[in-house]
Amino acid sequence: MGSDIKRRRFANGPARPKYLGAADADKAVMMILALAAEVSALRDRLDTHERLSDHGASPTTAAVESYAPDDAAEAARAAARRSLIDRLTRALLEPEPAKK
């Protein structure tokens, strides 16, 4: 008697999430890299402020704009940039782990 009743076979919850398409993913990557470039520039300016302060100079706009880093400072900045790029692109460049 109860076996003749047909039950609905789908979920009644909210719709499944939609993930980014290829074009949207490319846009997201470009936005992230643009933000990373801004972070890198801000780090360089902060480094300039710190170095000027360490030498007893006032970090005014003119002093910051005219600052030229020495070889050691430039090497440290280059290493920091490389580290930032490595961290940002790790997920894109490392092979995915094998699925079991």
C-alpha cells in the first residue's frame, strides 16, 4: 500500500555554489598580482622610512623621494620581492599532490 508513493529525489536546500570560470579566474589572478605589486611598493617605501630614521634623518616626502638604496638595501629588497612572488605563485607552479 505505501510502496506506490513516489518521493522527490532532490535536495530542497539553496542552489549549489558557482565557481569561477576560466576568464574569471584569470581576472582574479591579475587582480591579486596587481595588489602584490602595490604591497611590494609599500614595503620599499616603508623600508626607506626605516632606513632614513635609522640614520637620524627625518623621513620627509623629499627625503623619501630622493633616497637611493645602497647595494645591500637593494639586495634585501630584491630578496623580499622574490619571496613574495614565490609565495603568491606557489599554488600555480607546484604540481598537485597525487590523489589516492
